[in-house]
Amino acid sequence: MKITRLELKAFGPFTDRTLELGPGLHIVYGPNEAGKSSTLRALTVWLFGFPERTLDNFLHANDQLSVGGCLESEDGRKLAFYRRKKRKADILDPQGNPITAETLAAFLPIAEQAVFESLYGLTHEDLIKGGKDILAQKGEVGQALFSAGAGISSLRGVLAGLESEAEALFTARGTKREINGALAAYDETKRIVREASLSSRDWHELNNGLSEAQEALRAIEVQHGEKDRRRRQLERIRQLLPQLALRNVLRQQLAELGQVVELPDNFADQRQEIQRTLHTLAHKETVVAAKLTEMQGKMATVSARQPVLAAEEAIEELHQRLGEYKKGREDRPRLEGMRISNKGEAADFLRLVRQDISLEQVETLRAASGRRKIIGHLAAKHEGLQQGLGQTEKRRLEIGGELGKIVRELAGLPLAKNTAGLSQALRMARKAGEVDADLADKARNRDEKRRHCLQALERLPLWSGNLADFLALPLPLPETVRKYEALFNEQTARQRDVQQEQERLQKRLAEVQADIRQRETSGISPTEEELVLIRTQRDKGWELLRRQWLKGEDLAGEDVAFGQDLPLPEAYEKKVALADTVADRLRREADRIQIFAALRAEQQSLEESLAELENNAAKLRLTFTDMEREWRSLWQPCAIIPLSPAEMLAWLGEAATLRLSAEELQAREVELERKSSEREKISATLLRELAGLGERPSFQGKELEPLLLQVEDGLERLTAIEDKRQRLLDKKAALEGEHTQAENEKIRFTEELGLWRQEWQEVVGSLGGNRQIHPAEAGDVLENLHNCFARLKEANELRKRIEGIDRDAGRFEEAALALAREIAPSLIGQPAGQIVAQLKALLNQARNDRTLHARYAQETQESTEEKLRLTEETLLARHQMAELCRLAGRILPEELEAAEKRSAQHRSLTDRLAQTERILLEGAGGLSLAELESQAAKIDDPDALPDAIARLTQEIEQELAPEGKQLSVLIGEKKNQLRQMDGNARAAEAAEEGARLLATIRRLAERYVQLKVAGYVLNSEIERFRSENQTPVLAITSRYFSELTLGSFAGLRADEDDQGDPVLVGTRPNGTRVLVERMSSGTRDQLYLALRLASLEWRLEGHEPMPLILDDILVNADDARSKAALKILGQLAEKTQIILFTHHRRIVDEALQLAAGCTLLVHELGT
């Protein structure tokens, strides 16, 4: 697929801008602020859609943004479409009809913008990041190829991120990782559930008893609420009866007042204000009428001068030109003198050039004067040709001498030898490292490790023997020991919990027993019968008071018998206080009795629980003894008498360390043997290569380092000779080319001097007449001729100015005379300047008269308007007074005050009625007034209300309240017992927490598996990609890398690092390897570019071509490497379309120099 056209209809700074694209290499160039970045964003938007927010709407609104273009598939099919900023149906054909995403997918199979940019996009930032990634990967072949092929940067960071995130979730020996922590917390919840479980039958029995007591309490509370509501209803009626009576009185007074027109509160204020307004308006009308008469009289005294005002513009124009007229009369003599002076100076300059011609003939020299730049150029060229010829001859002689010297040095060098084999053998030897020192270190480490193992075996307690027997011991696994440790800890914890519970129950039992003894020694409580007797006496006293106060009866000594020598009210008050005291005490003692029963029940429960705990403690001691026997039998095959599991776990750790040390000792012995064999092979290879070059070893022995030093010295000597030979050959070739170039330059300079002489004579021949002009004096001749023409030009311009002054003065005088003839004939005969000044004075006087007349007319108009306004306000005030009379019942204005008083009386009665009803509603408890009256009407005898209220109070306080308190005490006891024995809630909470932890473990485990699988899959895909693509991609990359580095590197190949992993290395023309760590950052950037381009070219073998979008990738490259990169892009563009965006003009110029070898089109923005 390729892009044949990109239309920037309305996007960013562009309107109706089209880029015609097609096959080949396209360079989109734009300086800063020209829209290069906007064009790149437009291309992306066109293919993949607008983002939710865009910065390219500063010129066109969002609904106007539009980008279009045309795609062409490999089989020739085309699709033209536009992209609009819309949430739906944003792809349109040229006619504005929607296009489905499936239609676009047939041409653009990559639907994701990020995927397309990774595979077929490359920016300057991507290039730098790619070079840094290659350095971070240390040239690892698989990662480098995969990163370049997929366009993924920071691949090493992705792999490290997967591994670190997985380790943050779980490690085998970790304790602070998320999964490890969740597993530990889950084990703790299981322990809590196991410890908190209890007998469900006892709990249910106690819980059912609690439910029954709560149900009975709710029934008592319902009865209590009903009686309390009835008591409050009666109290409310008793309190509101006076207000109900007052309401009826107010309603009667309102009825007697009859029909009243209710006026607004501010009615009287409005009436008084309107009356004041009418009086004020009458006074103002009198004042305005007097002013209007005065202004009309003044207007009659002022007259306007119409002829002068009609010529106002003409007089003003002449007055403005008066200054110019006077200045022209003053400047004319001075200008005439300047004209004559310039003409004389022009004649002087002409004589310096040619004395044989006059000023009238000077125009014959103007053509030569116009060639000033050509003459100056020829003079400078003559000097350059003379200098160049001399310098060329000198350089040619110097180069010849240097060539002879180099030929003599080459003849003196020895014959060349092939050192490639020896260099390769030396690299392999150095790659092996410090073999001699390594062997010595390994031998010392082996001996040290053997000594360390024997010492550790002697220090290990509980067992004795040699290393071989120790390695054969059938030791238990640490997991088994941890299992026994957990069992012992669990049994110990259970015994400790039982003991603590026993201590807690014994302490509580002692407290309960002490409380029981204390309550058994307290005083005697009153009885219900005593309370009934006292209340009967109190009620009898109330009855006597009612008969005496309310009915006025004669008690006939009953009060004396009741009061026992005390007045009746005082005796009644004492009876009421005594009844309240006995009732309160009875309630307190009832609580004491109930608490005493609860304490007895709790004592029995505590004694039973203590017995059960003692039984559990005995079972735990038996279980612990069995576990100790199993623990000792576990270690019997090893002939070890074990300590505690925690101590044996530490012992196993020391044993495991010793076992690892012994295995490491065996591995070191094997490694020492392998390293010795490797040193022998390396020595044999080096000796064979030395013999091939005619060198003999200067030592005897197995050490490798002396042999390496001899090889390096010999190789350095031979390499130095070859390097010098190559340098001399390169310098000889360069000097031969320079010598040939110098000879050619000498011939060229000689020929150019001959052509210069012919051209000089043609250009300057007419200036000198019969004499020759030397290039050195040509400048002076041209300067004098230029000054001559300049003076003549100034004299001509001064002549024209003088003629213009005369012409303007005549016109001014004619206009002044004509205007005076029309307006003021008496001024005819005076100078034109005086005529214009006197006409200006007449105009100013006429203007003043016109202004005064206009002011009088304006004041007359304002007075007339004010009179009309006052008339309208008077009518409005009278209308407002009539409206007040209508509101008051269509009465006369003088009757309004009486109507205001009746309205105020009616309003007062209405407000008092409303206040009374508000008081009634506030005390009605949510009832309406009708409901309140209905309830009050049902009361036959208001005097009986206090008795009814007292009976309800007695039922509530003496019957329902004590029974409710007894049930509350019972409920409290049962809840206390449930709290003491209930572990279900704790177990349920722990079970719920365990379920949550299981869900968390499941989620974290799934994420851990995903991370591990992702890392494995990614590594597998990297390795698969490397194995499938390494050979062809590296071959293309090597060619590109050599061209991009201008031959500094001969190519690129895969090698192995010290660990045997495949890595990328660059190769110099002399065969030297260069690791990526030793390359410069710019070279690594070029390596990444070569990898990306090679991957793209290899992908073209099996996939449809797609456009390659590049953005300023050559910004840091020098001119030579930029040209090399452009040449590669031009070659690749023959296979797939390439679009390169750049801010730099030099990239365009370099590309145009290479255009002959490829299809190139440059698009310049901002033009």
C-alpha cells in the first residue's frame, strides 16, 4: 500500500493544501513554524482518526477540521476518503457519504496507530532511544533484532519490569511479598476460626431465651406508648381550652364588624405621597412656562450669515493653503541658486573622466556607467587569477618533493606477513581471561574450601563422622521440621490459652462470690403491700382537697383525722412525698433482687466452665507427650537425639550449608581440571601460529602469560609495520591526485586570463576614449562619472520644483479673487494673502452666531419637552389617586381616611385570630384546628381531666415501667452470658476474612502466573525471531551499517560473549572487532537505524509494502553520513514508499544531489 495524495483541507495552519505523493522517496521540508509537525499529525489523524482533544483547532473549529487523501493497494485499487473530527461516522468518501472501517481495513490492515508507528514509523527520539537500548542490551542479538523488527524500544526494560513485578508478588523464601504475606494471614485466620468455635446447642438455647425476653419487652413498650399518648392528649386539651375560647370571641367580633375592604399596609402613605406630588407638579409647570417665553425672545435677536457659512469649506481650504503659498514664495530664490550650483559641479566631474566631450554629450557614457558591477567584478577577478596561478605553481613543486620522499620510505620497509591467524588465536586466548592467575586462584580456593568443610563438620553438634558419611545421612526435610514446630507451637498455645482462661474464670468467680456475700448482709426491702397502702392514703387526701377547694364542702373533721394535727394541704404533700420515696426504693430493691439472682446463676456457670477447662488441660498434656515421642523417632535413623524443632531447624540450616560447601568443593575440583586442559589447548594454538610466522618461543613452561606477552609484542611489531605501509600508500595515492589536480589548475588559470583580457576591453573601452584603463583605476573613473550624473539629476529635480511653486501660486491667487468676488466684493484689489485672512475672520463671526442660535433653540426644545413631561406626570398622579379610590370601594378622595381606619381595625382582629390559631397549632401536636375542637368537644367535664391524667400516670409509672425494667435486667444478663461464651462472631469474622484473603491470593497468583508466562513467552519469541531472521537480517544490516559509517566499519556480525550468549559486534576493515559498548553514541544510533531499515526490507519479502514515515532522523548526522543515509533511503524507496519529514534545508540539498539514482520528490511547506 502507498499514499498517493494527502489533502490538508482544514487542519492546523493549513487550508486547502494538497501534497501529491506516490512511489519513491518524499521529503517534506518546512522551517520552524511552517507546519511540518502539523503535516505529520495530519497524516496520522487521516489514517487513524482524531484524538479526543486536539491542538490543531486554533484556525478551524472542531466541526470544520478535515483531512483527506488517497490510498493505493499493491494490485492497483484506490480508496479516496476524508477524516472529520466526529465521534461516529468520521470516515467519509469524496461525496460526503460514510465509509465503514472494514472498507478502510482492506487497504490499511493495521488498525492500531501505536502498532503502525512501531513498525513503519521512526523519529529522532526513537533513534536515540534505540541506540541507548542497544547499549543497555550489550549487543544481545535476539533483543536487538526483535526490538528493531517490532519497533519496540526499551525491550530490556520490559523484561526486567516483568521479572521485578513477579518478584514483588512472590518468592520462595520471601516473607514481605504480597502473596507470602497473604498466605501467612490466611493461616492466622484458620487458627482463629479453630480456637473460637464452641457448642452451638448452648448458644442457641441462651439466644432463644434472649429473643423471648426482647419480644415481651417490646409488648410492654407498645402499651407504655399508647397510655403515654393518651395522657399527653388529655394534658394538651387541658392547656389549650383557654385559647379555644379566645378564638371563638375573636371570630364573633370579626363577624360583627361586617364587610370591610382590606387595604394594603402602605395605603395611607401612598395617598399622602400622591397629594404631595400633585402640589409639586403644579408649581413646576408655572416655572417652565416662564422659561419658555424667555428663550423664544432671545432667539429673535440672533441672525445667521448664510452666504459666508455656505462657503465655509472653500474658505477653510484657502486658509489651510495660505501657509504653503507663503513658504513657496520664500523658497523660490534659494532653489534657483542650488540648481545652477549642481550643474557646475557636474561639469567638473565630467572633465575628470573625459575632457573631449561637453555636458550635452555626457549621455553617451551612461551605458558604461551602468556596468559598474561588471567592471568591479572583472577587476577583482583579474587579481584572483594572478594570485591563483602563482599559488598553483608553488603547490605543484611542493607535492612533487613529498612524493619522492614517500617512494623512498616504502622501498625501505620489509615484506608483509599475514597475521590474521595469530590475531584470532590471541583474541581467543585473551577472551579466556587471566588463565594462569585463574588456575592459581582456583587451586587456592579448592584447598580453602576443603579446609572450611572439615572445620564446619567438626563444629556441627549432635553427630560425628566424615564428609562422605555426612552426605549420606537421611535427614528430614525442613518442611517436616517446620510442621512439627507448628504442631508443638499450636499445642503450647492451646495449653497457654486454657491456663489463661482458667485464671480469668477463677478471678471472675471470686468477684461474683464476694458480691453475693455483700448483698446477703444488706437491709430489708419494702413490699408492694406497703406501697399500695401509702398510695391509698395519698389518694384519699386528694379527694378531701377536691371536695374542700373545688366543691366547697364541709369535711366535718375528716381533714383532722387525715392530717393528724397538720393542715390538710401540708398533710397531703407529705403523703405524696412518702409514696414517691417508697416507690423509688421498691424499684431500687427490685433491681437488687434481680441482680442477686443473676449473680447466683453466673456463679454456677463459672464453676461448670472451670471443670470443663480442667478436663481439656489433661487431654492437651497427653497429646503433647505423644508428639514428643513421634519427634524423637523421626531422627532415630540418623542416630541423633533431637532438640526442639526450632533448634533442629537451625541445625538443619547449618547442615545444608555444609552440604552445599561439600558439593561446591567437588565442583571446584572439576573446574580446576577443565581450566588446566583449556590452557594447554590455547598454548598449542599460539605456538603453532608463531611457528608459521617464523617466530620461536623464548621460554619453557606451562604458564600462558609469558607466551601471550611474546605473541603480543610480535603482533604489535608486525601490525605497526603494516599500519605504516598502509599510511604511506594512502598518502602516496592522495599526493598523486593532488599533483595531477595542481597541473590542471595551472592550465585553467592561464586560459581564464586570456578570456578576461578580451572581456575587459569590451566593457571599459568607451570610458577611456583613445587611452587604456587599468583595472586599478576603473573604480575612480566610474565614481566620477556616477557623481556627474547625480549632480545633473539633482539640478533637473530643482527645476521641476521651481516650476511647481509658480504653478501653485497662480492657482491660489485665482481662487482667492473668485471667492472675494462672490462673498465680499469690497476685498477685491488687496493681496491674495490679506483676502484669505479677512474671509477667515468673517467665517469665525458667522460660526459664533450660529452656535448661539443653536443653543437658544436647544433650550427652547428642552423647556417644551419638560412642560409635556410635567403634564403627563400630573395626569399619572391623578390616575393613581382614582385607583386608590377604586381599591377602597369606589369612594371619594375625602372618604379615604375613614376607610383606612376600618381596614386597620379589621387587620388587628385578623392578626390576633391568626396568633391564637398559631398557638393552638403549636400545642396541638400535629392536629388540625378542626380535630382539636373535635377532641375538646368530647370532654364532658373539664374538671375531671386532672384525675384522668393522674390515673394514666399511675398505670405507666407503677405497672408498666417496673415490668419493663425487670425485662431489661433479664435481657442484660442473657447478653452478658452470650458475650462471655460466644465465639461465633469472632469465628465468623475470621472466616469472612479468610475468604477475602483466599480471593486476594487467587487474584495475586493469577497475576504472578501471567507475569511469569509473559516473560517466558516474550523470551521464547525473541529467541524464535533471532533463529528465523538472524542470517538474512544481519546480512542486510551489515551492508547498511558499513555504508552509514562511510566504511569506518566493514560490517556487522554475530559473535559470543564471555558467557557464550550471541552478541552483535562491529568489524573494522582490518578485521578488528568492536563491541557495542565501545562504539560512540552516534555509531550506535546508526547501528539501530541499519537494523530498522534491514528489518523493514526483509519484511517486504513476505508482506505487502507499507509507507515508512521518518521524522528528522538525520538531525545529528554530519553531511557525509546524511548523504549515505539518504542514498540508502533512496534505494529502499524503490521497493516501498518513504516519507521523510525534516526542518533542515541541508537535508533537502543533499537529497537533490543524489536524485539521479532514485525517485525523489521534495514538498516545501510555507511556500
